[in-house]
Amino acid sequence: MPVGTGPDDPGGAAVASSAPRRVVRLRTGAPRVERADSVAVEEPLEIRVNDKPFTVTMRTPGHDLELALGFLVAEGVIASPDHVRTAMACPDADQGNVVEVHLAHGVAPPDPSRHRQVSSACGLCGTTSIGDVRAKGGRNVEDDPLQLDERILFALPELLRAQQRGFDRTGGLHAAGLFDAEGTLLCLREDVGRHNAVDKVVGWAFQLGLLPLSQRILQVSGRASFELVQKAWLAGAPLLSAVSAPSSLAAELAEDAGMTLVGFNRNDSAVVYTGAHRIVSPG
């Protein structure tokens, strides 16, 4: 799968995940202070498939090829690197905010009627129905042999947070990290959209031929929504852990998929909503 040079590649153009801005800091009983600050960059990215527009998503620039590929995995369009002939950032696009993916011969392109705009807050905006999303689900991961020591589970949020360079600058970026059962961080991506961060991680794994993500853990910095469970499921990850709460629909989908879903994973405690058999207590 040839991948073109772009912002994601060491030899590509530099991109910024944050932008400088002058702000005024307010504190009770203290004078106003004007100072320099940084905010997270948010720009549109158009994803084209076989020269036709497929979607526009709001995202933080960087790792755009991974984002596009991960998004197409979540849409059920592609599942392995041999499904993609080429993927590259369009050099003539405005500010490089277009990624063009050409599918391999025999791979069905997405239905044009599914084209939609996706905000950084919601990865399912414009989807016809929840039934359509469920229909794109991946293989059941009930038999995935992952066993995770609860001490490693508790450590994942801090391991993720320690590498969030964009969040350190802006305080405005979500993160997703892929870990193995020993707690080794394999990939971390940040974005203004939590679903984009997961797509970037999945796209990274897709490019390396690492899907499905058997015996791997996805740790996310926010809540566990239905869409994040669906993306993890399609990528074949048996465990999704979040620092905040899941929704009821997320828990139902995780149970259907045979996944382990963990919420409120912080401060050496967590709540396991489905698949508790994968979490092993010490001693």
C-alpha cells in the first residue's frame, strides 16, 4: 500500500497541533493578567475515495493519512492494507487539508449517499441509523485470550497522560493510546475529536498490518461513547478503557461484541461494565 509523503511522514511538511493566542487570565481578588497561551488547532479534512468526496471531518492537523485510513476501517470500507492501492495527502489542496485514498481493484467503494460532515464532537453525525452502525460491527472478540493485570490497567491513564504533549500545550486535546498486556505504549495520538484520536491509532495499526488488535488495549482520555466502542470493535480490540463514564448504548454494544469495557479508570480504581473475566487481580 503506497502512502504518499505528507504531514504524517518524517519528510513531509511540518504541522502544528497548537496555535499561539493572547489571553486574559481572571482570578478572584487578583488583577487581570494578559499573557501568551496556546489553543488546539481545528481544521477541516476532506477524505476522498477513488477521486470522489466521501466525508469532511473537523480535526487537529497531523497524522491525516492515519485518520483517513482509520475512519475507513470504522466505516467498514477497508479491513487490511491490500484493500488500499494508494493513500496520500493532495499536494494541490488548500493547506493540505485533503486526503485521497484509492481502493484496490475489487474493493467496493462506499455508497455516495453516506457522505456527510463530521464534527470534532461527534463521529456519527449524519449516520442514517444506529442500526447501520451496528451492522458495520466486526468479529466477536469473546474468545480473545487477553488477560490484563489490574495494576497495569490502573496505570494506563497516567502512562497515556505522561505522553500527551499537545494537551500539555493547550489543555484542549483528547488522546487515545494503544497498549499491550505488559503496559507498553505502542501508539498515542491526540486530536480535538476523541473519535479522531482513535481513528488515527487504528490507521497507524492498519498501515503496519496489525489489525485485528488482538490482545491489545485501547485507553482513551475521555468517556466511552457508543462510537468509540464500535471503532474499537471493528479494529478487533478486546478491551476499551476510559477515564470517564460509558453510555448505556456503549455498554450494550460492548457486551454484544464480547469486549471488555472499563470506565472511570483513574486513581487506582475502575468500573468494569462488561468482560470482567479479562481483568486479573494480583495474588
